[in-house]
Amino acid sequence: MVVGMVAGTLSSDSELPVVVTTGEPAGIGPELMLMLAAQGILPAGTVAIGDPDMLRQRAAALGLSVTVIECSPGEYPSGTHGLPVWPVALNEPATPGVLNPANADYVLATLALAVDACQKGQAAAMVTAPLHKGVIIEGGHPAFTGHTEWLRDACGVDEVVMMLATDTALHAASPSWQGGGDLRVALVTTHLPLRNVADAITFERVTRISRLLAADLQRQFGIAQPRIAVCGLNPHAGEDGHLGREELDVIIPALDALRAEGMDILGPLPADTLFTPRHLAGVDAVLAMYHDQGLAVLKYAGFGQAANITLGLPLVRTSVDHGTALDLAGRGVADPGSLNVAIALARRLAARRLSAEI
């Protein structure tokens, strides 16, 4: 149902909405969308996916003047500055800051609707507000490890790549390091316990992830010949095997094979010195071996103004660079900057994909 609006079916790929899942209902995701709408800076053609009543209640509690407009998937409201919503009902009422495993299925249902809309040509791209992995697991999904892996399985692909990028790096074809935050960082492994990381670093995985990263830097970012700098796993990149053999036995052979294929790839380099101006000069992306090795640096450089991109999917997906921030939920003090960046990036990447296919 569309309230007080004219609903219509979008007529071309360039007009399709970007859909945004509102994430964990006890977290800041719902209010970030409301804040963008209330401030009048929600990008045109953006539709939220979530519980409309929850969004109305959160807006009222925060004193935000936002008209929540319910519309069916594949439809959009026109002529309004409100917040269009494709409805998914909560299983139980949500309280800001208080996790409830009963709503785990609700969170996954919003994701399923977003993927389905992209696959059916009802949406140009999807953006995800943060979810809470622990409460999804407690809600009956013990194998759940995160958005990235869930989307891989939902889309039926063998491999995806998590890459985060700061705002300036999202715009430029090739970021120019100025000692600041122009970074793109991709990961060989994602949400793994640290003690499992070394076993997951294999020749096949390093080569597969590197190829996917290079291909999407070409396809989605317009970089004709990407230059990728690769971190070693161990301190000092193993120091010739004295601090670990993963570089000698796995990473170096994998990078040599990729160079033989024509890829412009550097490393493995010690992670503690790779993120410096001299080593980043002319580099289009850094490939880190594990989550905190690369993302701690990126988030220090541009936290709140960066976005997460899942490479290797048959659809465009971006996300925020932060978590659910339960301690901030319901207070109206969260910063919607990263969500705004993620939405704008999703629109740009969708347009690039469309132009590349024409």
C-alpha cells in the first residue's frame, strides 16, 4: 500500500531503486535511514526494507519528522521526501539496544527480499545496514558467519571478496596516496577465528581471490590494469621462513603464478610497513590475509566515511563500515555518513555495470 503517494513501476534499469535493508532492529540501522530521510539527504530512488511500524515508532521516539511510505516490491513512491519502505514484519517488537533472537529470521528475510528484487530486475543494487552475527546464530542459524558469506550462498556463487574502501577511493579510478585515507582493502579470509586463518591461506584461495579482486576492479571501478599489493601473513612477511613458512610455501608461489598470467601484483610485503605512502604509491588495492590485518588500518584512515563492497556477486551489494552500535541505538547520535556513502556507491557501481553490459 502506498500512502498519500503515486505508485508506479520503474520503467528502465537506470531508474530502478537501490534497496537498503535496515539491519538489526535493535541497532542503529533503522535510525540511520530515518536520519538521512529527515535531513533531506536520502539519495533519490532509495527504498528501505524493514518493518514500517518499527520505523514509524523509532522516528517518533527520536523526534524525527519522516513520512514512512509502504509500497510493494517492484513499486516506488514518487513526489515525496519521505522514506519509501518495502515491508517485512518483525517477529516481535524491537527495543533499541536490546537484542532479541526471535527477530533473527526477520533480519534474514529482509536480505532475501533484497536479493530477490535484484535478481528479478526490481532493484538496481542492494545496501545492507549492520546486523548482529551472534543474535542470528542464537536465533537458530548456527552456521551463519556474516552478510558476505550469506550473500555468496544466496546467489549461488563459489567465492566472493570482501573489500572496504574510503570515500575518496570510491570516487577515483586510482587513488593517489597523500598520507591520508585513500584506501581500498580486500581480504583473503573474512570472518574466521584467528587460530583458523593460517590453515585457510591456500594457493588456490589466494589465486582465486586475487583474480576476483582484479576482475571487479576492472569491471566496477574502471581500472584497466589494477596494481594490487599483497600483505604477508606473518610478521616481516615471514622473514625468509624464520617467522613462519606460509609466505614461502603458499603466498609467494601463488603470486608468482598470478604474475605469469599478467597480473600486476606486488608482495608479499610486511603488513606493518605496506600501509605507508612509499609502498602505496600507484597501488589500486591492498589484499590483506585476514580481517583485522587490513581493516584496522582502513577504519583508522576513514571510519564513518567508508563502505564495504562484496565483489564477485551477480548483483551490486555495498554496506556500511561499522557494526550495530547497540550502545548508541535509540539515542539519535549515530553518524549516517557511512550509510550515505554506501548508498551513493551502490548507485554508481550499478550504473557502471549497466554501461559495461550495453
